[in-house]
Amino acid sequence: MRDTNTLPWRTSSYSGGNGACIDVAKTTGGAHFRDTKDRPRGAAFVAPAAWGAFLDSVKAGAFGA
């Protein structure tokens, strides 16, 4: 298991201080993501294709606002 503490984390640019935010750290192997309210819990990981499909869905409005 990779130590995710040293990854270059970025907080979502859509974070509005409402508590519904994520941090993302992209690596050559995919993307790690975690809940900003519970960072000690750890991060999930997805392969590049899955992360790309998720982003495409978000951009298409699949999850609403």
C-alpha cells in the first residue's frame, strides 16, 4: 500500500466551504481521492480510464448540483 501522505494533493476547485469536497492526487498510475472532512481515513484509488470516465460524467452533469 502506498503512503499517500506525500502525494501532491489538490482540493476541488468547486469547493465552496460547504463540506462536500474532495482532494485529488493524480499519479502516472491513476488518481487517488479522499474526503476533505475525513483525510485520516485514507484515500481510494482508480485507474486512469475510470478517473477519466468519472470526470466526463461530472462534466456532462450526471450527478446534478
